[in-house]
Amino acid sequence: MTEQKDMNFETALGELEKIVAQLESGQGDLENSIKIYERGVALRKFCEDKLKEAEARIEKISLDGAGQVKTEPLDA
């Protein structure tokens, strides 16, 4: 398992999809299922946070009076 801090959104989402498929298959023992479920919950939160960050960045993009795209720093 890759540390979340070292992941990008796509990697985290891919791992989350594998976890969901594994849990839906119903195979595996209870203890392992609980362990991967916990990992899935953490990955879901990570993905949600990344999407919120991206949404905030997109909201900072706007058009100026001449119709040109301008951006502002996220922390402005």
C-alpha cells in the first residue's frame, strides 16, 4: 500500500475501486475485510479532499473585462 501523502487522486481512486470490488465479492475473512474497509474509508476522504482542492482552484479562474482568462492565487 502506498502512503496517501505520496498518492495522486487517480492512484487513490484506483486503489479505492479495487477495495470496493474486493469487499463486494464477499471473499476474504472478516478481519481482512475490516482492515481494507478502514483503508477504503481513508482513501475516500483523501479523494474527497483532493476534489475539494481542485474545485477551489477552478473557482479562482475567471475572465477579465476583455474576456481573457485570469487566475488568482488560491490563498488570495
